Amino acid sequence: MDKILSFHPLLADKVRLSIMGVLANSNEPIAFTDLIEAMQLTKGNLSSHMKKLEEGGLIKMEKEFVNRKPRTTYECTPNGREHLKEYLEQIQALLKFN
Amino acid sequence: MDKILSFHPLLADKVRLSIMGVLANSNEPIAFTDLIEAMQLTKGNLSSHMKKLEEGGLIKMEKEFVNRKPRTTYECTPNGREHLKEYLEQIQALLKFN
């Protein structure tokens, strides 16, 4: 029996895990500007996390034009949701004394 | 509303979190040698984690002699248990879509 948690390495960071939680709880894509406001992170800091999450296939980015202005949105992928579910299940199994 | 998780920094590492889970699930102190076997970690690696957890007040170390042999045991402190509970609650609140 392996006692060490083995969730997706990108979820080990609490900022990235928090971003994933916000995206996974939303039924629609969230604009980058709204995420900045929600997470209270700098643009550069958030960008860097989003890039990693996208490369890892946990989120999906979309760029579109709204009233001729570019708009970037993000959403959690089914794969991302699967990893979050696994993460939660592992934590709950580990801390079953509660 | 703060969207970023804010659990105890020592719990951000999944090996340490795993060790804490094992200790918190046990009703009695666990010997260092048993922990090595359970966690499948090297002595040095486990020692380093235990030292950090102890310094952070999340676990308590005890040294005793059993049949004239020194024995080191560890147990989760009430404070450690409190932080684990907080961790679990935060994760469950974050991933409430499940």
C-alpha cells in the first residue's frame, strides 16, 4: 500500500489548486480579467500559472473578439476535473479521522 | 473573499501531508522505524520531514528506552490535527462541485 499521496504535480501548488477550484466550480469559461480580480494576483503571476495549467492539459484557453476587443477566457477541462476529483478523494481518504 | 487556499505551509508538501495523515489516523505514537517502513522513505529523508513538522509544532517526538534500546516515536499534536482539519475543510469547500 502506497502511503504517499500521488495527485497531479501541478495541483501541489496552492495558488494553482485555488485557480483550478474556481474554474471547476464555474459552468462557463472565465475571462482572464475576471480571474485577476477574483484571485487578487498580478497579471504576470496569474499568466504564468495559467500557462502551466494549460500545458498540463488541466485547463483550456480561448481567445475571441468581443466588440472588437480581444478577450481571453479559461475553462477547466474534463481531464482537469478528473484530477481535482482524484485529489479530493485522496485527501479525504488520508484524513479519514475527521 | 479570499480565493487562495491558506493552509499551514508545512502541509503544502505531499510527502509531509501524507506523514501527517498516517500519524493523525493513529491513536498511539508511531515508532520512527515503523514510519520508515510505512512511508517507504529513506531514513535521512524522513528525518528531515519529521524535524520540520516537529519544529512547526504539528507533531511531537518522544525518545524512550525499550529493553535498553533507544526508541523514537512520533505523534500528531492537537495543533497538528487542527491544521489538518482546516486543510480538509478548505479543500472540500474549494472543490464543492464534487
